Amino acid sequence: MADIPVRKSVRSRNDEIAAENRGRFREAGLCVVNMLSSPGSGKTSLLERTAAHMKDRLRILVIDGDVETERDADRLRKAGLEAIQIQTHGSCHLSAAMIAEQIATVDLSAYDLLLIENIGNLVCPSNYDLGEARRVVVASTTEGDDKPIKYPEAYHTADLCVLNKVDLLPYLPFDVAAFEAGARRAKAGLPILQTSCTTDSGVDAWCRWLDDQVRAAEA
Amino acid sequence: MADIPVRKSVRSRNDEIAAENRGRFREAGLCVVNMLSSPGSGKTSLLERTAAHMKDRLRILVIDGDVETERDADRLRKAGLEAIQIQTHGSCHLSAAMIAEQIATVDLSAYDLLLIENIGNLVCPSNYDLGEARRVVVASTTEGDDKPIKYPEAYHTADLCVLNKVDLLPYLPFDVAAFEAGARRAKAGLPILQTSCTTDSGVDAWCRWLDDQVRAAEA
């Protein structure tokens, strides 16, 4: 496509700003996790559950990206988290510059963990580094087991895969082994956790993973 | 963002090619429907069902867009449809130029209906006219009822909304009235059909809608 050279320069500018963000996060000892998924995979529900498990022992900030509405940040504030909403009004991904603008006036050392909920989009956000330490792809059983092979970049760039909505497995033609094989074809050895925000199943393992990342950032 | 002026020129070039495509479709009396959705909403399953209902009385061609794999076109060939697969290898939407390239060597007058299954992405494809006569947004009950207000452009530019996977409603916290209100806030009067590809419920109404569009294109 005609715009590829321009996109490349946009991306390399993004990478510069992401590196600056990463420097600020490191300096503050702040663990930053960028969460990618399709629309409606349950990222916000997982963060509500995360709040219930962790908010009393970790200082958590969320930056929430959506094309429109403040809805997700409102849900997370109700769940007891501090949340900043970015509305992109059409843009299909968060960029490092959008994050830089939001953190400019934040005392990052006041937090242990920054969770960034990216725009629901399994394609574009995987190309934009935000300066995070870890990237997580959240999949939902209702999307079908072939998504890792159809959207490999989101899986290839992830450090963890969360397979959410496993409570619905009895009602779906979803092959967990095929899903896991596809995810690991995109990224060899990718750890995969199964969760349900309806039953709370697996949320403890997700929180232990977050704890490990927070400890690594502080070290 | 820095790349907005460039994107505008890319889009206006896209619109020129889309107008050329539209001219070719009109000349051939071919009805063209562009289907948008999140990943895993069930577009391919709906097309499999459509094949079962319509392939003996309509000449149907499908152009299938995916980031990677020939999987969906393979599924539709097994269902008895002629299908062309476009693999974008990273690009987040189909463009008018991609369609033009595929139809260059096709005798369009040999078909009554061209169904274009766009990349699973609720943001970017809504900005790219392919030359279609009608645009359909396919939603899934498992995505949550707030998607129309969070991704309004896909709904605003649609002529029909299909709410798929209604067989799962008993297991989901999904408010149909809230979904419909959101969809019609994005586009006043948007017709909404409920379908299940598991039970075949509502597929007859979807096929009647397609029949009406085919007749309009022939008139």
C-alpha cells in the first residue's frame, strides 16, 4: 500500500516515545502491562476481578483506551481502581504519545502496577509499543479457536495469553488444544492461563502472574 | 496524529477505486454486500448457513479477507460456494484496490451476489468503501451489549445489523434492548436481525434480506 513508508516513519517515532515512556516507568520502579484483545473479550471484566483480588495490597493505575465512551474507566472506578480514560475518536490503537500525554502529570512512583487496556482490536495495537514491560493478549472462547493462526502478530508479541470465558466452553464448539497449538505456533512456549470472570476461576493464577511482574519491575 | 493528512489522501484514492468497482458491479447487475465485525463474531458460520439456504437458487461468490490463512475460503468452498481468499499479511482492513485486483479477471455477470467478508476488526474497515451496495455489521452476543456505543462508526455506516449467537443469551449478561438502543443511537432506524448459526434461527430472515438486495441490484 502507498502509505507503508509513512507508517514506518510514524512507527519509528512511536518507538522513540515508547523508549522514553519505558525509561520513566523503570525510573519509578513501575510495572506496566499492555493488554490487547478483540472487542468484547472481557478485558474490563478481568480488571474488575483483578481489583477485587489485588487492590488492597497493590497500588494500581489503569489507562483505558476506547474509540468512544468513558464507560470502561467508570466501571473500574466503581471496582475501586484509579482509572484514566483515553477516547481516540476513531483511531484504532493506543500510541506511545497518547500514553506519554497521560502520564506527564502523574506521580508514577505512587503506583506499583499500571495496566493499560488497549482498544479492542486484534490487528493494529500489536504494532505499537507503548513502553510496557509486558504484553498480554486476552482471547475469549467465544471468538473461536482459530484466532491465533488468523491474527498471529498479537500472539507473537505477547508474553502471556489469557483465555477468558472458559465457563462458556460447554456451549461452544471450541477446541482448547487447537487454540493452544495455534498460539504457540505464533509464539513458541507462550504461557496460557484459563480464566472465567463469571466464576472467578483462574483469576488467582492471573494475579500471581501480575505479582511476579511487579516484583521483577521493583528488582 | 502526524499521519492523518496522508491517510486522508490514501482514503480519497481508495474512494476513487471504490467508485470504479461500484461501476463494474452496477454494469454487471451484481449485488455486493460488505460484512464487517469483530474477530469471531461468526461471519463465516453465517455464510456457511447462507450457502445451505441459497446456493441452489442464487449464484454466489465470496471474497474473504483475513490477515493470515486460507481457512475461511476453504470452509466456504466445503459449504458449496465459490470463494476467493485475500490474505493481507498484517493490514487491518480490505481496500478497494484489493477488491479491484481480485475482480479484474472475474466474469461478474456470472453471479447474482458477491459477499465480501472483511477482516475481523470493528474499527478500520468502516473507513474503507470497497464499492459495495450494502454494508452489514455482524455483532455477537458474546461481545457484550456496549459495542455499538464504543465502536459507533461500524454501526453508523451499516445498512443492516445482524446480532449473531443469540442461542448463547441464556448464559450471558447481555441486554438486547440496550444493544439495540446503542446501535440505533449510532444509526437511526438501523434494521437489526437476530440469528444463531447453531440453531439456524433467523437465518431465513437474513436470506430474505439478501434476496431483496439482489432484486434491487437487478432492477
